[in-house]
Amino acid sequence: MERVAVVGLGYVGSVTAASLAARGWNVVGIDRRAAVTEAMARGVAPIPEPGLEERLARAKSAGTLELTTDPAALATCTASLICVGTPVGADGQLVVDDLLAAIDTVAKHAPRDHVCIVRSTVPPGLYDRARRRLGRPDVGLALNPEFLREGSAVADLEDPELIVYATEDENAARFCERLYAEQRERLRRTDPPTAEILKLVNNAWHALKVAFANEVARVTLPIGVDPYAVMSLLCADQKLNTSAAYLRPGMPFGGACLVKDVASITTHAATHAVDAPLFGSILRSNDAHLRFLVDTVLAHRPKSVAIVGVGFKPGAADVRDSAPVRLVHALLDEGLHVTVADSAVLDARVPPLGLDALRAALGDPRAQAAPDVAHAVAGADVVVVGHPCAEDRAALVEAAPKVPILDTAGELSRKLSAEDRASLAPVVVLASRR
Ligand SMILES: NC(=O)c1ccc[n+]([C@@H]2O[C@H](COP(=O)([O-])OP(=O)(O)OC[C@H]3O[C@@H](n4cnc5c(N)ncnc54)[C@H](O)[C@@H]3O)[C@@H](O)[C@H]2O)c1
């Protein structure tokens, strides 16, 4: 049976080592702190995690867990799982000194064709940095961020919702597939930069949820409303609220409700002298995204821009508080010539009708309303795809403009066939690279 080293036996490492050893893997746990290795060797959990001592006992009776402070033990291991701490420094950056020291240990002691898997949380760019530091082309490097929570670490590790690994080395990839063979359906491979940022994004998301729920409490308590009741009802809607809905990057949000109601809850907080910076920054974040899109268009130095699809979201002809319309205004303010096509808006059933409906939707006489996509894109230096209807997507493929196409909401990448996408070149996808 191959031997696996777990380097760093804190919350992540002690649980990883004990759990793997209890499941029959031959594990060598390595930590600088003799107190930790000695305690674990006696079957004593270094941290109070439910199930950990039971795993240690199973490992002890099976003889599958060896513990040492000596990094030279790596010499007998097929793979190492690096679980050392990466605390945050005074400058807000993760401190990777212990991690780089562990990489040095691997570089020094690991046998040929060893696989080094970094389980610690790392900053962007760490994979390349660690690979250079390792300086051993024969050692396969992988990232495998850990998502467990303290307090339920064993259960989270053994029954995870998702396991992610990333590597550019196929030997390392094969080892990760073996390591997680029992949880294969939860295992996803990605590229190293995605794995690096994913863990930080995950934790930012969790932190955002906590801060959001607390802000809800602060704005409900002054009016005598039970925040637990509000949040429990919010969570009861698993279609719109606790789901993947609204979590795909794209255009800024708009429409008849989101903008006005976010403004309203922010004003409610201010009325009651409640500090609610999260609510107060939502519209500012939305505006920052619009500015990002404007700057992306301007980077192509166009004189004339065509915008296809100005509804506030995919599939909508409603342009109230529509981000694509705000983009039209922002580009006009930059001195660009802007022409817009949107067959869904042209389809208006009540006056104004046809081109007058589109002109009314744009709300700025400087914007040109085109009768169709072909007219809009003719002469444009850049085509911006907002929220086009199916008819306009097909018309864009037909027109095949030979200028950069900015797919701001990923509508082309998601809804066109690969062949149709290929006929449009070049397409700059802002929301998704896939
Ligand atoms: N604690 C959590 O709940 C949790 C959850 C998911 C991910 N993470 C991440 O996992 C990593 C580890 O976190 P933790 O809470 O287990 O850390 P920890 O501080 O509890 O433990 C780190 C251990 O590594 C040892 N160590 C440091 N450098 C070493 C070296 N070069 N050789 C041998 N041993 C060394 C230390 O002595 C210590 O025992 C961090 O990057 C953390 O952000 C932590």
C-alpha cells in the first residue's frame, strides 16, 4: 500500500491524517510541534473535533498512522498533503512562509515522481510560485482546497458536498482521482488559478451571508419585526433565494423592482439610524460593474457601437432601470455613436409601436434605434451583446460582423451552438470563458 504524508497537523491536517488512516491508507503525519505528534500517537486528538479520537483509535489498532516531527519521513511517501497554516498578515495578504517551508521540505526529501498536494488555503498565483520553488519537474503539484468547518470537521471531510482539485500534472491528477475514489461523484477538476481564488470566493460568500443576515436583524428590530422569522421565510424559497438563481455573472441588475427596492431598504435603514453598509453598497457595486463594461468597450477605441438586446434581463422586453439602456447612455456620454437593435422591444403591443417603442425605451435622442440587427451592426466598430431575444441572436449570427463582439452577459456563449459561435469572430466573453 502506498504511503501518504500529511504535513501540518492542525485542524485540517489532523483530521485529514486520522480519517485517511482510519479508512486504510498508510499515513505519516508530520508536524513541527512534537506535542501534537506525541498526543496523536497516544490517540489523543490535538483539537476537540467530534469523531477525531475514534478515527485515531481505528488507525492505531490498524497500525496505519505513523507520527513524526522528522520531514525526512517524506522520503518513503508517494504523495504529501500539505495542510500547514496560512494566516493573514498585517497587509491583508495570506502569509505563505510555512507553506513555502513545507514545499522546500518536499523538494529536499520527496522520492522521484512524488505528488505534492496543497490543501492549505492559498493566495492567487501560489501554484506557479510553489512550482518554481519546488524546482523538481518530476514532482507533480496539485491544489486541493479544503472546505471543512471546525466543529464538524470529520463529517465535512468524509462527506463533502464538493471536492475540487487542480493540477497541470497528470500523475498528480491520477493520484487525486485515487485519493477520492469513494467520493468520485463529488470530485471536480479545475485549473490552478480557479482553485486558488475559489476557496477565497467561497469564504467571502459565507461571510457575506452572515453579514447579510445580521444586517437584516438590524433593520427589522427597530420596527418590531422578528429577524429569525424573516430569514426563515427567505430561506423557505429555495427556487429564488437559496439556490443558484442570481449567481451567474452578467450585466448589472436592473428592472422594475431590484433597484428601487434596494434603494428603499437602504433608506429604511438610514431612517432608523441603522448602520447597514452592505445594503448601502449594493447599488454602488452595480454601478461599478456598469463602469467596468463601459471601460471594456472603450478599450477597443470604437467611434461607433452597436448594442443588441436592451431588456433588463435575458428574455425580457421590459427596459425599466435596464442596465443595457444605462450602458447606451454611458457610451453616448463618452461621445460614441450608439445604435441599438431589439426585436422584442419592436414587438410592442400598445403604442408607441415599432421603432418609436425602441426610441422611447432608449430615452435619449442621441441613440439610434435600428429596425434590425443587420442595420445596427453595419458600420459599428464594436458590437455589445446585452440581453438579446432568440431572433436577434440568430440575426447576429446571420450578419456575422467582423468586429469585436462583447458578450456582456454570456448570452452568446451559453445559447449559441459552438458552430454559430465560431462563425462570429472575435467574441470577447465578459461573463464566462466557457
Ligand atoms: N481551520 C479550518 O477550519 C480550515 C478549514 C479549511 C481550510 N483551512 C485552511 O487550511 C490550512 C490549515 O489550517 P489549520 O486551521 O489546520 O492550521 P493550524 O494553524 O491549526 O495548523 C497548522 C499546523 O501546521 C504545522 N506546520 C506549520 N508549518 C509546518 C511545516 N513546515 N512542517 C510541518 N508542520 C508545519 C503547525 O505546527 C500546525 O500544527 C490553512 O491554510 C487554512 O486557511 C482551515
